[in-house]
Amino acid sequence: ILQTVEDLELKRRTYEGLGGALMLANDIPRAVENYQAMLQEAEAHDDVPMEVSAHNKLAQAVMGLGQSQEVEKHLADAERLARRHKDLVGLAENCTIRCGVYNMSGNFEDAAKYLDESVKIGRQTDQKEQQAIGLCHFTNTMTFMTRFDEAWQTAQEAWQVSEELGDRLHQFELLSF
């Protein structure tokens, strides 16, 4: 598909799908190669949303390789581009990935800051899925910080949004956490 199609949106979905499959198969080096090719394609066609997505996904992939400097570089590049070009979808994805990075390092304050922004973007763009992800992860982060009242209040909202969507995954996460 990538060799025969000119439609950039189809190419983007193909790169994202292939990269996601490689990540699930734990073939991180090939996923990184795929996302680097996606980044080159995006830069060649000046496709900022694809470029933001590639940086975000490269950050996730190299996180699995323990390359923290590369993670931060890709997240910073994605965030800079997303803010400059008002790519709210890419920015919300960036905020969610940063949450994972900061939670893994025990930096819960910054994780909460980015999750709050992620939820705000979800509300602003009326993306219920983004709201469910952000609220669920915000609940978990508040629990890590032993801010149980805030966690409980946020969990109630996360549950409601997840229920509206039929999002069993995030309902399960809320119940199990």
C-alpha cells in the first residue's frame, strides 16, 4: 500500500496500523523503523498532523527500548508542532503519552498537569474517547498521589463518559484500579 498509494491519509493510517501491530508483537526495532519512515513521509509532504503522530509514536516505541533522551526529544518535537499548528488531536495524544512517561518516573505532578490538559482538549473537541482516557488516567494518577477524594470524583465522571461510549476497557480499568 505504501508503495502504490498517493493518499497521505491512507498512508498515515497504514503506518500507524503497521506500527501498532509491530508494537503488539513486541518487535520494537521494526516499529521504530516504520515510524521513522512515517516521519520522513510526513516531512516530505509537509503533513504536520502526520509528523506530530509520528513523533508521538516514536516516543512510545523508543520508550520500550529505554531511550529516555530520544523519548523526550520526540515528545518535545510533537508538542511544539502540535501547539504551533493547533493540532489538538496530536496534542491530546502527546499529553497522554507524557502521562505514562511521568507516572513511570514517579513525577505525578507533571503527569496530572498533562492529563488535565488532555481532558480539556477532549472536552473542547467533544472527543468522548479522549475524555475517557484522560479521566481514567487522571483518576489513577490522583490515586498514586494519595489524593483519594479527587480520584473518586474523577472516577465518577470517567465512569459516566465510559458508560456513554460503551467503553468497557476503561470501565474495567476504573474498577480494577
